[in-house]
Amino acid sequence: MRVVYSPAHLAHDTVTETVMGAVIPANEVPERAERIRSTLEADGGFAFGVPTEHGTKPILAIHDAGLLRFLEEAWPAARAQSIDRPNLIADTYPTFRMFEGMSPEFLASRPETSFAAGRAGWWGLDTANPLLAGTYAAARAAVDVALTTADLVLGGEGAAYGLCRPPGHHAARSMAGGYCFLNNAAIAAEAIVRATGERVAILDVDYHHGNGTQQIFWRRGDVLYVSLHADPERQYPFFLGRADETGEGEGSGANLNIPLPAGTGDVAYLEALDRGLAAIAETPGDVIVVSLGFDTYGHDPIGDFALTTPVYHECGRRTAALGRRLVILQEGGYHRPSLGANARAWLRGSEGRPYEPLPAGGFGELGSDR
Ligand code: Q9C
Ligand code: ZN
């Protein structure tokens, strides 16, 4: 399988994040992508390539120009305003309640403010999108990775994998959040729709609901969004991801959320996956964009599912069994020692290659027997 990877992600070198106000070591770190890269390289069955530059046009087909401008300007602006910190994280966000009773027209006329910390709140959902010197270049490179992966599939590959970092599915049209800045999968899906004129399905198997992807395609009938995720009753992003969110207007019925309980294991997960795959099979189209997360793994530090490494192989196999072409893009997954093994298992399954567990201690696989 062809793999697209860019070292630009290394400069988005996050160090800390906060959980309910407490500072903890960052979960979304460069080591994640490096673990996957080295395991796939050691496997020998993956051919690595670099992304080609696609410019801003495909990004602006999905995102507000103001968000992109903010991401580009934020770090230099923070420096110019003498915000002397290793990274910029907002602490004030314009929740819709701030504007209660004010008209949409009035709201649309509000300026984003010029102070860097205020702008970060204006364009952000939460504190989990730290801006650093290398963040903008990394986010742009992740988009190029996604678009190059889509190009490979449009060019005839049955499946290709984009090792995107930072991830993308929490980023909405005008909002970054949840470790995400630009929505790699949504940008790729839109590019495929425009190139083929056909419907595209997005299968989101990250542990978290992809609120950004749902928002972007909410009123669109040409992009089906199917997501398996932790029930937002107990998990981020809390305010979207429920089963009764099915799309509106042209997009009515083109959004399927499958929220799952804590402790979800291999058997229940495969049942839910089959439901999602059945919905995709009912919708015309030849390409599936997979938002692939491994925070569903049993040892993930921020998840509460109980999946094992071998089940990722079966998930890849069942997804490929739909007979559609696959643009597979990396999203989350934070148990670093297992990331390579889990990605390798999923991708091998999707190619019809046998699971063949890594030798114990081989490439850091843990829990293959769980
Ligand atoms: N600091 C993805 O998996 N909440 N994003 C973290 C703890 C945000 C996860 C709170 C989790 C975002 C792509
Ligand atoms: Zn996630």
C-alpha cells in the first residue's frame, strides 16, 4: 500500500495540555506519527511517498478564510504582542449564550478582535489546540498529505493511507479544536466529490465524534457521514454526536451517528461497524474516506473502549469488503506503544494481507492477546 507522510508534523511539537484546568503532558505528540511510520516501514509492505503541495484552494472550499488567516498569523502575532509562552492556548471562547437574543446579522458583524489570545478563542472550540511556531506548516502539510492520498486513489490505487498529523475531524468550517486545525478528511472528501461528481462516504472510526466533519457536511446530500464513537453524554465533544443528529435539508438522512458505551469491546464494536458499513453500502458512490483513530484501543489514555490489536485487522477487512476504494487518513490514538501495531493491523486487513502479529517486543505492540 502507498503511504503519504510529511516530516513537517515534527515542528508541531506540543508539550502540555490541560484536563479540567490541570496541566498534563500532551497526548497529541510527534511520537505518535513516528511510531506508525517506523512500524509500517519495518513491515516492508508499505511504499512511502511525500505529499505534493495543493495550495489553499481546496482548503477554502471547506474552511472560512478567516480561520486559515488566523492559523497563519497567530504565532507571529502572539510573539509580536509579547505573549511569551511556548504555545498559545485560548482561555475565553464566544459561546453562543454570550449572544443570546442578538440577531444573526448583528452576530455576523462582530469583529474577531485583534489580540492573539482573543482570536484564538474566536476561532477555537476548546483548549486542546495549542498553537506553536510549527503548527501552521504542520496543519498545511497534513492537508497536503490527505489530498495526495486522495490523488493516489483517484489515480487508480484501490486504497492508500495518509499519515496525517495534526488530525482533523474536530475542525469545523470556522473552528479549530480537539487537537485539530484543518479538517483533512473533509477537505479530501470535497476534492473527491469535485473530481468525480460522485457521492463520497466518510467512515469515522476515531473514538471521538467528528463534530467538525458532521458540521461541514450537515446540509449536504453528496457526502455521507457515518461515525462510531463514545457517547457524548460522557465524552468530548459533549455537544454533538447523538444518534438523533441525522442532517438537515439536502443532507437529511446523510448523517449517521452511532454512540457507544464505555467498555465497548471487539464484538460490540464489530456489530456497530457492520451497521455503519451497511449504511454506506446503501448509498451510491465508489470512494470511502476513512477517518482512522486508535483511541478506541483498550489501553488508550483518554478513551474508555476495550478494542484489541487483532480487531483492527478485522475492521480493515470488513471495510474493504464493501468493494469501494479507500482513502485512509489518520486521526487520533494516544497509546503510543501500540499505535504502529494497530495501524499496521488495520491497513493489512484492508489489503487482504494476513494479520501476522508482530513478534513480542518487536515494534512495541502491546495487548495483541487482549
Ligand atoms: N486535555 C482526537 O482524537 N479533549 N481528538 C482533551 C484533555 C479533546 C481528541 C481533553 C480530545 C480531542 C483527534
Ligand atoms: Zn479521537
